[in-house]
Amino acid sequence: MAERSHPAIVFLDIDMPRLDGLEACRRLRTQPGTRECTIVMLTAAAGREAEREAEGAGADLFLTKPFSPLELLRLVDELGSGGAGAGAEK
């Protein structure tokens, strides 16, 4: 679906059925239509190791659950206006 729609932002959870978020991120980075999108990894897995794995897969930002829905909306606004995603961990 992402390859057809060329999204500006993709949110992935590390723990997803059938295809985990890390592998989905790697695949998105190889496709011309999604290579340049911003990928935000959402996960309950806290810690530097989880962040390193997400970064290694190509994620731009990392948010640890639980997070505030307002924080997520603020992040989308910042990304949509060309911001760097302040308030999100990388």
C-alpha cells in the first residue's frame, strides 16, 4: 500500500504480526516510492538497544509507548511543517 500511495510519514510498531516493524522499515527504505518518507517507530520496547535496532533498520524517529496522543499529533504537525520532530527520541 505504501508503495502505491508514497506517504510522507509512516508509523510502524516494532511488534507487528506477520512482518515486524524493523523488517517493514528496511523494505520501505529500499523502494523508490517510500525511500525518502519519514519513518517513526512506535514501541513498548524501551532502551538504547531497541533504539539502535530501529535506527539500523532506517527509522528516523523513535517513540516509546505509552506516549500521549497529543504528543503524537504535535509530532505529525512538526513533521508536516518540515520540523525536525522535537520531542521525539531518535
